[in-house]
Amino acid sequence: MEPHTQLLAVLAAALATATWLAWRENNDRRDIALLGGVSGLLGAGAAVSAVL
């Protein structure tokens, strides 16, 4: 796996964890949606990068 793929995967995992923690603490729904959206985009980027 190339370094940029690993970086995207690690960032996606970190943001997914931050999203889960924000949801557990009952933060504003807007913040949770933003974290989840960015995490999803990074995860999708990592998947595409791994395939290509």
C-alpha cells in the first residue's frame, strides 16, 4: 500500500472515531454530520486510491 493511501485511511479512521465520540457526547448534529461527511470522503478517497 502506498503512503498516501495509508495516510487517507488513518485520517478517515481518526475522524470516524472523533465522530463517534462527538455523537456519544451529544454534540450539535451539524458538527457530527460535518465530521461524518469528511470522514466518509476520506474513506472513499482511500478506497479509490487503493484500487488505482
